[in-house]
Amino acid sequence: MMTKRRVWLILILIFILAILAGNLSYPKYFNQGVDFLNWKFNLNLPYFWDKPFKLGLDLQGGSHLIYEADLSQIEQKDKGNAMAGLRDVIERRVNYFGVQEPIVQVQGQRLIVELAGVIDQAQAIKEIGKTPFLEFKELKPEDVVKKIEEKRKEIEGKTTEEIQLIPDWQLGFEDPFQSTNLSGKYLQKAELGSDQTTYKPNVSLQFNDEGAKIFEELTAKNVGKPLAIYIDQTIISAPVVQEKISGGRAQITGSFTVEEARDLVRNLNAGALPVPIKLISQQNVGPTLGKISLEQSLKAGILGFLGVILFMILFYRFPGILASLALIIYIILALAVFKLLPVTLTLAGIAGFLLSIGMAVDANILIFSRMREELSQQKTFSTAVEEGFRRAWPSIRDSNFNSLIVCAILFGFATSFIKGFALTLAIGILISLFSAIFITRMFLRIFIGTRLEKIKWFW
């Protein structure tokens, strides 16, 4: 049996964790207190980390776009890779506009793009609609590159105002690489390979006849220098040319993993393939609608939570009060985890979280019912507590494990909104197990050997 001192120590740690998680979830009042102390006593206390919740399209507002790709020029076996490459390119493009973790999904020949909180919708749509563009660039003349590097060192660590006072400061932001005649239209294919000696992954390139000639000329004059590969004006690799390469075949080697090499192959092929896409559907979600939905969801959640607490107290009396306190800690911890991961909260995700609250209460109900059975057999309070948890655990474990399996299936195969539901439900289930099995147990152990344990009506 765990000693009382150890039980109190664990509970103190739990409450400290809950306070930290609560301030992370909602730091407003803590930071207001810091403002007061700094003003009153002339201190310089720091604010608590204020990290906002990440809201999805239905809560924050934004755009829901559907594009259709023209794969008429692509062989059947290459269509999957072409669509996957396009998805990666579009994700980079919408990230350029400051969209936090956009949702880009492939469904057959269609791309579904969800842009939560997008600022310039018209420009985003224009950029997304372009065909991915692949090009190879070489270094500018040595004197120009040297000036760019010197200017970068000169402006390094300076503020915007200080930079603008430096002569020719714009030079520090120039690209040291310049365009060549070699672009994605000359690349026939890119393939994943491996070195026969080191077994490290590499990427093989195959150009057509015209591209082979251009590539040979480029490598001949850039031996010992990097030849940069760009997709949509973003550099994805800059291998150093070891020797003049003839025949239109080349290899990109480096310290990348197999997955990184595979992604590079996919992006190269996407840049080389002429896969235009067109916008076929556009739906705007206003922030007002999202705000109303969020407010209604929070109101429903609070009412449901209060209803659960009332039920627990009426039916299970003092253990119901302890379970309600554990449930409050559970909610605080879950919200903190949602911020830390971070989890994109949608209406479906909030529904999953609320459902996990009910499942957390289910575990407590099983435990308290088992405890009552033990007490009805005239067993001691300490025995009833330990046996109640021990006998309830198999049912709690199996039911929650089955729920986690369903969450994994939904997250792996469902659409984005259902994935949000599955993710928040799974996180909630895992935290609820900690809340019901560990926190509630510690609360009950406090009263072992006290006068309250002898009041049968309480339990």
C-alpha cells in the first residue's frame, strides 16, 4: 500500500501540472497578474507563454477549393505519383501565403484545398492554379557571389531599419544562383537508387536528347560548383558537380534518408510533368459563421460538462465530487496538449473531445460501482478502493482500447474533418485513462484511515 506521504506528494505534483497546463490553455489572468506586479513593484516578470489554439476552416473561416488535374498526357502507372507531387507543390505554395498547415487532399484526379484564415484569396487561387515549374540554376559570376556573401554578412543580425541604412542592402537578399536553359521540360524521369558501396540512397536523373546536351554543357563549365534545383522558385537541392556528365544521366547524392530521397524524386517528376489543374469549385466560409459555431460548441460543451458533474454528484455522492475534480484536471490537461502538439480544432474535433469527456466519466462509474459492491460485502474502505480499481480495469482497458482502434482506422482512411474527430477523441481517451485510473485513485487514497471513510452514506 502506498504511504500517505507519497500520495500527498503525487497530488501536489498533479496540481502543479494542472496549474501549468491551465495557464498554458488560458494565460490571460496570469499575464494580467504579471502586469499588476510589474506595475506595482517595478518588477520585470515575464509573461506566461501565450500560444493560440489552432482553429480549422469551419471555426476560423477561409476557403474550400476543389481543383481537377488534367492527367491525359500521363501514363496510368505514373498518375498516382503525379498527383502526390502536385499535392506537395501546392502545400508549399499555400504556405508561402502564411496559411498554417493547409489541408491538401488527393481524391482521384481532384485536389481538395482548405485554406483556414487565408489573407489574399484571389492571389492564392492564382498561384495554386499554375503548373509546377522545375528549373536548374548555376552560380552567378564569382565576383557577384562574393559581393552577395559579403553583403549578407554585413546585414546579418541587424534590424530592418538598420539594414535599410546600409548602401546596396538589397544585394544581401539576392539569389546567388541564376537561371539556365535547363528546365523540367527536358527531364524525362527521376528515380530512386542506392550507392553500390555505401548503400546510401541517391536520385538518378534522365534527360531527353536536347536536355542531355544542355546538361553536358552546364556540368562542363560548373565542375566543383553547385548546380541548384528549384521547384516554384524554391531550392530543393544543390548538388556539387564532380565532373562533366554526358549521355543525359546524372545522380544526386547526399546525406538524406530514403524518405527524403523518395520525396525529392516525387517533386522532380512533378516539376517535369505537364499537369495543369483548374478550379472547379470554390466555397467561402466567413469568420462570423466560424465564430458563431465556436461559441455554440463551447456553450454546448459547458452545459454537457455541468450535466455530467451533477449526475456524478447525485448518484455517487462524495466519489462523484472527486471524479468531477479529476474531470476538471483532465479537461485542462487535454486543452494544453491540443495547444502543444498542436491539434487543428474543428467542429468535428471538438465533438470528439466532448465525447471523450463522457468516456472518462464511464471509467469512473465502473470504478465506483465496483467499490460499492466491495463495501456492501463489509470489506474495509482501503480494500474496497484497491479492489474497485483492480476489478474495473479490464473493462475500462478493453473498451478504451477498442475505441482507440476505431480512432486509428478513422484517422488513417477518413476525410480531414473525421480525422480531426478521431485525433481529439484518441488524445482525450489516453488522457482520460490517466485521469480516471491515476488521479481519481490518488484522491480516494487520501481518505483511507480518516473519519470520512467510516461515513457509509458518503460512499
